[in-house]
Amino acid sequence: MNDVLGSGRPTPRDRVRLDHGWLSFLDGGRGEPVLFLHGLNGNASSWQGQLQALAPQMKMMAWDAPGYGNSDVAGDSVAELAWVAIDFIRHASPVPVSIVGHSMGGLVAMKIATLAPDLVNRLVLSCTHAGHGLSRDGGADERYRRRLAELRDLPPEVYGERRAKGMLPAGTAGEVFNTVAQIAAESRAEGVAAAAWAIQTADLTPDLKRIRAPTLVITCDQDKVAPLTKAQPLLQMIPNVRHVQLAGLGHAPYIEDAPQYNAVISDFLLLDNVRAGVTGSGQSPTD
């Protein structure tokens, strides 16, 4: 598998035909089955640092959400995205999976856990929230309308750089910045429009208390997109929840500091018994 850092080209995908159409994905490794769900500015390549480093421990699948990569569009609600993911899980794994969902992917992961709880072992909710709760009868807020206009009107590389600036702290290493920008530059307008509307209109707060899976919430203290304040409903309402805050990282911790991120998620996903917290340099556990 090619490393996305500095590669300058997307990694070739596999594809599977599901009820909604085609879904593209990356996979690798062997062991505990884990599904990775990327954020609004991502795609399956977001998870290269996990697909490679964790291969000895986990059988990993990273989807291109509907409308991303080579995946067909499949509706514009979190529930519709979750049903596609459920279909994919049933095709890809004979046993329940753990799910790592980042930002938008975290909303999809939470919805999967309530729609099909028997398919989910554990959840990692990374830099995410319960949705913005706007009425579907209204329109997207100005920030998302501007983003969609930029995606339509700007060269892809400029769009990607703008997204990376919004996701990463000042002073981020150039290689990390370029990787995040490159992945965002691959965004497709139809996918981003549907996913953005899903995030805007979702309110998963009533669902949180019904999540049965042991859950780890990851926040980052330099994340301006989904800071700790937005994760508070998750920490307060999910019954079996743990929290780790990563110091010095923004909205792409899986790329900014892949070794630390990998250690946190593997500790949680692979232990026989979920610990009361995860400690170590740069990590702040909260019960």
C-alpha cells in the first residue's frame, strides 16, 4: 500500500457493489475488524497512517463515504449514510466490528451504533459532535455555503489548502499540511454537499443514551472545528464513555501525530477490558 504522505497521488481502491451503488474503500491488516470513517474534508486515504502501522493487530477497512473517492452518492442525511455503512459492514465482515469515526464519520458511527447495535463492538469518536440540528426546511449556514462555492469555483489545490488551514494549528509541519491539503483537494462537490447537509441537519442528542458499545471520545486542544465544548453532550449522555484529550493537535490528529493517535485507539480497541482512562504524555483522561 502506498503511503499518502508525499505520494502526490491517491492510493488505488477496491470497490464493492451495495444496495445504493458502488462503494470504494481501502483495507489491510489482520486481526480485530475495524471500520474507519473519515471526515468532511477526508477520504479513505486519510487513514493511511493507521492502515499501515496497525496492520499486525487489526483487519482494517476505510471507506470512501458516498460521494467521495469512487463511491456513488447515497442521500443527504446521517441515517442514509449510516445505512450504507451497515450494508458495507454486512458485506465485509462476518463478525461485529469496531468503528473509528472522525468528525462527520463520528456522526455516522453513532448512528450505526443505534440502528444496528449488534454489528458494533466498540466506538472511537474522534473530534466530533452530535450535529447542528438545523431544520431541513431551511438552508445551510453561511460557512457551509461558502465552502461549497469555493469547491465549485477554486482550483482543487487552493481549496485543499484552505481546508488544511482551517483544520491545523499554526506551525504545523509542511509535510502534514500538504497531506491534509492534498486529501481535501480530492473532494467531489456532490459528496461534500450531501455530507455537509447531513451534518447541518443532524441532531443525534436523543440517540446518545441508546449507544450500548463502549465508547472512547477523542478531542484535541487545538481543534477549532470540533473542540471539547462540542463533545460535551457525548461525554454526558453516552452510557459507557471514556475521554482522551490530545495536546497540541488540531482537527487531523490521525495525520498530525499518527503514532500517538494509533496508541490511543489500539489501547482502547484491543484491550480485553476497557480501562478507566488512557494516560501518557499529551493525553488527558476524563471519566
